[in-house]
Amino acid sequence: MTRRVTGYTAEVTVSDGQQSASLGGVTVRNRRLVLLWLRRQALRLANSHGLPLAPEPVRLSTGDDVRPVHFHGSDAPEELRRWATHSVHQDHAIQALEAGFPALFTVLDPAVGLSLTLAGRRGRPDDG
């Protein structure tokens, strides 16, 4: 029996190259809400670095915000802010989701060797 995949998941993870940990995630009903949640998290993470330059999107009542991350330079926060606020990046992410592929964006904090990944994909976590 074919299972119909409904909903989308979004998650923010951090990795040191050997271990990975989730900073938080959400399950929502459509790809636009996935993108909205990921954009909000990218701006929150970038703004928590001390440069609140971009307004946050409308608050969703779909789950908690991710835990904050302390960046050791401004490159990663600026890349997160650029991804969240430039339409070309958002267009690429929504097109990936529309085509059934995951939308992924990773930034690196080279001072400490951590990577942070924003991920959105079709299906709920238990829809393997």
C-alpha cells in the first residue's frame, strides 16, 4: 500500500564534523511554512550575534524556536542573514521543496570548526 506523504519538516542542526545535534525543529502543513520557519530561525541566529539588522517574519505558532548558537566571527551570521533576506535564495529553496528535494543551507564557523545547517523536507519525521 502506498503511503501518502503529508506535511513538511524543518530542522536546524549543528555539527563539528564528527557529531551532530539538533537545535530544534518543527512539522508544518506546507512548504511555504517550512521556508517561513527556516527564515525566522536564520534571522534569530544571525541577530543573536549582536547585529539585529533584519526584521523577523511573522511569528508562527508551530513550535519552539531553536536554541541560540554563539558564533566566533561575523561570517556565519551574515551568511544566514543573506540567505533569509534575499529572494534568489528563497526562490531556490521553495523550488527544491516543490520538486520534492530537501532545501538545505549550511554555514561554517571556521574559528571553531562548527557547521550549522537549516533543512526543510517533505514528510514527517516518521514517514521514512
